[in-house]
Amino acid sequence: MIQQNPACPTPEWLLRDQLINAPAPVVLEWLFHEDSLTRRLTRLSHDGFSVTPLFEGWQPLRADECAALNLPDGSEGWVREVYLLGHGEKWVFARSVAARAALENDGLHMDELGTRSLGELLFSDRAFARGPLQICQYPSSWLPQADNRAGLWGRRSCFTRGALGILVAEVFLPTVWRAIDAASESAKERH
């Protein structure tokens, strides 16, 4: 579990039309791509995609997560933190949260996902509706120690099904941009 720093300033999560200093076009395209990130990473890795769970359990949610899920500050929820990997290399850090009461009343068993991608589940269940994508430069103190660096772009969106809301945040690590660049160069060479 990542130790959350309460003194860490909450980032400003922005919609695409609110951006003033936008990242590079390829970064922007990946951040605001509406399809399943799991599917995109699976294609990028030529089926070498996997998930490594870091933490799963009940804990108080961060203030920005409570606000996004319309919960009172300090509400408890299920937290799932994982790495999304391509050929065993960490590409994305993902943190998914859901309010305890809503999750228990819905019957979704996030605690049983193991190494299965949550995105796979959310995109295969047509009852889930995805809210707008928001991006920010993710606070380094919210990342696992091994990847604790400033300036990494992250995105989040809320998936809802009835009263259940699951907030999914995905932070793109430098390794994924190298893989995207390599795939782009390889595609250019083929043409």
C-alpha cells in the first residue's frame, strides 16, 4: 500500500478542453483515448500484457477520490493498486477505488480479480457507463516508491453502474512511452 501524504497538494484534474499547457500530441492521444487501456496495451505488447497486484483492501479514500465519487471526506472504500505490464516491464500504475457501501450493495467482487485486469471487466459489462476522462501530472508521493517521480501524466474516469461508482486512475510510466515510440518507429520502417 502506498502511504498517502496528507500534506501533498491535490492535483487539478482537467478535462481536455480545460488544458492550457497540453502534453505532446502522442501523450494527449493516449491520455484521452476512450477505448480500454488494457486492449491498447495488449496490442502494443503483442499479447505480452499482464497485471501485477500491489495492494487490495479497505482504507479511507483520498479527498479527491471522495469528491469524484460524491462521498463525504474520509469515506472508506476498496482500493486496488496494480501495475500494468508489457513483457514483464511496468508500463502503467493503476489505482481503482469504490465506496464500501455501494460496492457491497452491488455484488461486484473486486477482491476476486487477482491478476485479471479491472478494465477487462468494466469494458465487457455493458451496464457500466464511463464518465469523462480527466488528466493531471500525478503527485509523485501518490506513486509506489520505485516509481516516485514528478511530472508523470495520469488520467482518471469514473465507471458507474446504478449506485456503484468505480474511479479508475492510470499513470503512464516512462517505459510505456519508450514502447510506444519503438512501435511507431517500427511501423514507419514497414511503410
